[in-house]
Amino acid sequence: MWYLILYAIFAIWVLVDAGKRKNNRIVWSLATLGLGPLVLPVYFAKRNLKDGETREGGFGWNVLKNFTLLWTLTILIWGIAGMVGVSVIVGETGDGVEQAGAVIGGAIGLGMIALLWFVVVVAALLLGMFLKKTGVVEKGPTGLLAANTKDQE
């Protein structure tokens, strides 16, 4: 539930941002809504740059760097939702043994979520370091924004 709310907010932001950057706003926002942390890093790595913006490291590095940040945010939301779920269960049960079991189960679940986060982040950052191209620097404006700048001159 919280995950959907988070990526619905991101989809609305992408709709507005892609419109300003002359990207395909409908496709990017629908893809963000449906596939959140997999599509949004690609959008950040491919979107047209405005005047004065730069993007370094190449496409692969930018996708994996942004994926790592969004994955961390997604896992944080999952962890908070898990803690809320455990607190609801503990509040509904009157038996101390059931409450202790819910707390222990919640702690194990949070530990597994943290382990999942760690493994994915380390793998993404290691792969990203291999893909990073330090000589690649994109300077804005790019894409259709660059075409409009040339037309105005």
C-alpha cells in the first residue's frame, strides 16, 4: 500500500518533469507508476538535461546509482510498513506469548528486509563501478531542449 502511494507521487512528479523537459510524459509516468524502482532510474539517466545541468559517468552508472537510491527508499518504506503491521498485531492480541511471537517475527522480518537491501545495493554499486565511464560528461541542454535552444538563436 505505502509502496503504491510513494510511486504514485513519483509518477505525478515525472508527469510534470517530463513535460518541462520535452520527454514522453505519459509513457514515463505510467511506467513509473507500474514498475517504480526499475523505471525511474532509467528516466533519470535518459531524460533531457536543462541548460546548466550535467550528468557524469555514462548511462549504466547513472541507472545503477539512481536505482540504489530508490531501492533504499523503497526498502525503508517496506520496513516502516512492517513495523506498523507488527504494532497492529501486538495491539490486537491480549496474550503476552502472542505479542512476544509477533515482535520476534517482526524482528526476523526486518532483518531479512535489511539483508535484501544490503545484497542488492552492494551488487548494484559494484556493477555500477565497473560500468562507470569517468570521461563521459553530458552537459545540458540535450535532446529536444537543445533543438529549441538552437532554434531560438
